[in-house]
Amino acid sequence: MGERMLHLIIDIWTSRQKCSVLGIEVQYIKDWKLCKQLLGFLAFDVAHTGGNIKRRVYDHIKSEFGITEQQVT
């Protein structure tokens, strides 16, 4: 992803099987064009608090994509 500023789109929903799913998408500008990339659908089996969501999102994007919290606006 480089050093550009990234914007995350986060959503949590519950499947018909009563499993919570966390979706993460990133948006950024490259060559003056809006780019989007899906970063993952993750099982989310803890309380939907801000702290839990933040921790799960940042753990995933750091370990899988090398994206740091400082790159995200």
C-alpha cells in the first residue's frame, strides 16, 4: 500500500447462522483515481465495542498487509 493515506470502511453484521462477521475495505487515491480494495471478512466473536473492533481491525491489517495505524485517517 505504500505511504499514502488510507481510509478504512468497517462493517459488522450477523449471518443467518448467528455468526458475527467483520468486513474491512480500504480506499485511497492513486494517480488521481479512487481505488478500493477488500482487506477481509473476519469472524468476530467478541462484544462489538469500539476497543474490540479497533484491536481486531488493526491486528489484521498490520499482520496481513503491513498497514500501520499512522497510515489510516
